[in-house]
Amino acid sequence: MAAPSPHDKQRAGIAQMFDKIAWRYDFLNHLFSLNIDKIWRRRAVKQLRGIANDAKILDIATGTADLAIAIHKQYNAAHIVGTDISEGMLQIGGKKIIKKGLEKHICLQRADTAALPFEPQSFDAVTVAFGARNFENLENCLREIFRVLKTGGKFVVLEFSIPGNVIFRSIFNFYFTKILPLIGRKVSKDAQAYSYLPSSVQSFPHGKDFQKKMEDCGFSDVTTKPLTFGIASIYAGCRAVY
């Protein structure tokens, strides 16, 4: 048997990190964003407008299924598949889905975005919320998402970004690199996860840079919408009909 590659080890490390903080993930998300993350998700769902109410939707890096649940509120006849590499996060998400009685509409499964276990053009829409920066190879994952998206289908990404305003960026960076990791370590009992978060945001291409990566991987009509002074952004594109 071949030894695990560095890429395999990196993915496993990320999965284990999220497994450890899964029990506190929702609490800390809402705390750190002052619940603004809920508004961001609703705005991301609005980018799906135009798809059928009974569409088949893939929510990648679904985590604890917050976005999948938000999508169901708008598209209550949709069939939503949520994937993630963290079994711990999926367990928390699964409990939420059962509690809300959504088992017939939302199913979760462990899957790596770099090798999605779905046939080409299987989904009417694909979404990712706060997970794209964790892709081990961004371009490979974007091409894999393009592969499973139907012609005419929509792709929506919600992700942290860097504010453009110099003063606000300084405040944001101080909070993100000093305050957030300190609180995260104390509440989640994990020293790594909330140090990883700011570093992953800093290294992730945002704005026009990420928009170009989407276009280079085949997506058309790509748009970028900054949210809350640029703390986060929504990117939307489609698999064009030629």
C-alpha cells in the first residue's frame, strides 16, 4: 500500500481539526459574526433565484448544514445533498436535520470535493459557504464542481474576504488575528483551529482574483458581491448554455 501523499495528509489534518471543534462550531460562528453570518447565508440563497423549486442542489463543505437548511426554507421541494470531509461536522448537521424533520429533503454524506462521487451534470445548483478556502487544490475542486453542475446551473460561493477600506481592514485584521483566536481557543479547547481560520482567509484569493479563478475553470457570468464592508463576499456564476 502506498504511503499517504502530502495532499492526503493535509486533507486529513483539516478534517480532524473540524472534527474536534464540531461541538462548538455553530456557537462560535454566530458569536464571532454577531449573527451576521445568518444574514449572509440568506443573501447567498437569493443568488439561486431562477432555479426550480424542486431542483437538485449540492451543498459542498456543508459543515453542520446551516446553508442546506437555509436553502430548504426557500426551495422546500428541493432535494439537497450536503457533503463534507469532517465526520464530526456531519454528525452535528445530521442531528439538526432530524430535529427539523428534513430527512426527506436533505441528506449528508462524507466526500472530498476534489473527487466528488457524482455523475457529470447531476445538480441544478452547487453552493459552498465558508469552505472554499479549505480546498486543498482550489482549481481542481472548482473544475470538479463544474463537472457535476448541469448546463445552465448556478454556482454560488459565500466566503470571507479582506475589506478594501484601509481603516476597516486594520480593525478587521486585529480582531481576526488577535481576538478571535484567543476566544476560539478558550471556548473550543482547540489551539489550532482558530489560528488556522485567519491564516486561511489571508491566503485565499478574494474579489477579482477569485472571480478570475472561477472563470478560468469554466464558469460564466461570474459576479462578486462584497458584504458588510467586505468582510465576506458572495461569488455567483453558472455553467453556460452554448
